[in-house]
Amino acid sequence: MQRLSPLDALFLHRDSPDAPRQIASLVLLEPGQRPLDYDSLVRIITDRLDLVPRYRQLPRHVPGGVGLPVWVDDEHFDITLHVRRSALPRPGTMDALHELVGRLIARRLDHDRPLWELYLIEGLEDGKSALLFKAHQALVDGSHTVDLAQVLLEETDEIRDLPHDEWAPRPSPAGTKLTLSSLLGQVEHPRELIANATYRTEQVLSALPVPAGDAGMTGPLAAPLSRHRRFATASASLDDLRRVRDEHGGTVNDVILAVVAGGLRGWLLTRAEPVSAATSFRALVPMSVKLKGAEDDSLPTSLGSRVRGNLLSLPVGETNAVVRLHQVSYALKGHRETGDAVSAQTLADLPGFATSTFHAVGARVAEHEASRQYQLVVTNVPGPQESVYMAGQRLAQVFPAIPLTGRRTVAIGITTYRGRAYVGIVADREAVPDVDVLAQCIEEAVDELVETVSSRRRAPRGRQRPERKAGG
């Protein structure tokens, strides 16, 4: 039996109808020569589950709470309860897809079954189909268990035949055995005793009326969460973002975060919210760092790096788009100069499609550091620039969906893939009914920065010095 870590156990404990602890990603697929049908998808996923056995397990609590919960096999596992099918009404617009995704990501996962779901969404315009992945934060830790999307990806449209053994669940241990093994483990291994004590303490703290880090959070990005969500998307050309970087300096990540700041500014102005020169939002931005020998405040992954949360003050009050970019770039300069930063190209070159796993780890970091009083989470993960395939279909677009926690009503995730940056925005349905306006403002913030490049004329270089006139 493998026990949940204190952090995973806490995710499970904090899971609630108004703040479900689940990471999601929406993948749009191009229509292929072989249409993707439900039965084929179930068969492919069944084969891949052998690579991620945790997807057939569920958490079981120890009687009396004398130890951390353990992972046990689901003796009644039924894949059709996890792989589901839905369809959009004609004509299958993106607005209709956003509405459906908002409803699906708001639904809390059933703790009596393995903590994941996958929806095949049909009926999109232009013959496309979509897949929506949902996994609990306690399930995908990026170290022992990766996101299911990562093991479904292929480099070609050929579906590999993997060796498959008929799976049989191991009997679930009796409650008395769980209790005795937990007590014995804590006697023999003091680390388990400390882990359980930490978990119990966090349980008490999380039950307080005002969660740690939420006190004093007010403003347009802070409100009690409802049980409903909205989802919106935006996208931008990666070449445009690189042109801005080449002209004004910094990194593509700096440009993206400056775009987020500009989008938030435009959105506030459409709401007639007060915006002054001092207006800013504290964002937690998870970033990959190199592995170190000693433990630090970062969380490990199985992909060759750790992920650490960086606090960034987004200069929403700054009116000049280029100055916003310079302010963001300067704020992140320290992270780059430590020598621990992992380059975007290194992450993009990882085998498989690791972006969904890194988003999941980023969301874990945000939850782990909730006491740092940030107002929104922004995850940005670079992906491959060549085409990848899933279930024989080529990925067209991919949008992350980061969970909302505390009083934070907006979360933003960005994935770059095949020449574009894809933005997924999750918002509380009641607090932010105009999330589609925010998505539009983010795209307009890209245009605002691109215009500073295309309209700027540089003085000619390499010309001879003009001769001075006599008597001048």
C-alpha cells in the first residue's frame, strides 16, 4: 500500500463543491482519415492505463484518522464511468464548447471512484472533436503519476499496440489492518508520524472561517466562490510574441505575462473599475528550476526538474504596453540570473507531451503556497512546435484549465504549441460573468504590443556621417 503524501491528503480534504481540486485540459482534434469513435477511445485508454496504474486506484481513509489515506485498487472499476461522451448542438460553436467545458470542470469528482474523467465531445464545427481531461490534484503529482494526456500522445497518427495484461484488482485491506499498519509505521518510521501530524494540523487550519492567505483579499479578482464556473479561451501567434521579445528584450514568458497584465487592465476598464498608476495584481507564476541535491520550497517532477512558485506584481495600472513589459522583465530578472531557470526549449523538447503534467504541478505549487496572498495563478508551459497526435488524430489546439481556490475568482493557463500560444481562463460564474471579455482583452493586449514593433521605425545604421556645411 502506498500512502498519500501530506500535500495530496490535504488536497483531498480541501476538495469541496465550490472549490473542486481538479486540473483539466481541453484538446481540440483535427478530423483525421479515421474518425475518432467512442469505442476506439475506450480501447486505447484501457491499454494505456497499464502505464499509469494509479488511474485504477482510489484513496481510502484510515479509520480514526490515525494515518494518512492509502491508495487501493478499485474492485469495481468500470472505465465507462470515466470515459464519457457528449455532443454540442449545431452548429457546434466555440461559445457552446466554452459553456459545456465550464459546466464540466465545475463538477466535483466522485471520491468513491478513481479521481479522473475524460469526455469525448463531438459535434464541433468544421468536423472537429474535442477531449476534456479532468484529474484530481491528489492524483497527478508529476512525480509518481503523470497526466493521462501525456501517455496518450504519439508522434505520428499511427496508434501503437502496447502489451496489455488483463487487470485484476488486489483485495482492499480490512480497516483494522489499515489502522495497525499505520500505527506500526509511525513507530518504526518517525517521518510517517511527522507527516501525519502535519496533515492533522493542516486539517485544523483549513477548517478556519478565513483560510490562510485569504484574509484581506478584496477587489475584482476576489470573492467567495460559487459552485459554477465559466471558461474562455484566447490565442496568439508565437512569432508575434518573439518579435516583441526581439525588439524590446526579455523572454517570451515575459511578453506573455505582460500581455496578461495588459488584458487585465483592458478588462477592468470595460467594467468601469477604478484603475490608477499604482494598480497591480499579485500573481503566483510557477516556474521550472533545475534539480538540486537539497530540498527547497519547490516541488519535484519526474521530468528532470522541479517547479517553484514566483510572486510577480502585474503592473495593471501602467498605461504604456512597452513599459509594462520592461517592468515584468525586470521583476523576473532575478529568477533568470540564479542559474537555476530551465529554458523553454528544454521543456518543449521533453519526450511526450508534458505540458499538461507541468500545469498540474504548477497548480499544486499554487495550492502549496496559498498563504503567500496572491490574487491569481498564471501557469505558462512551452510545448512542442511540431505536430503531435492523440488516438490517431492530430492535435489542433490545447487549452489548460487551472482550478480556483480560496477567494480567487480567475485562473489563467497558457500552453504554446505548433506556433501559437493558447490561453485557457477559468472564472467563477457569478463573480466574473464577463470572462469572454477578459479573453478578448488579452488578445487585444497582444495586438497592442505587436503594434509597437510594426510601427516603430529605427534610425538607419551604417551610413556615413553627414558633412558639416561651411560656417556651420
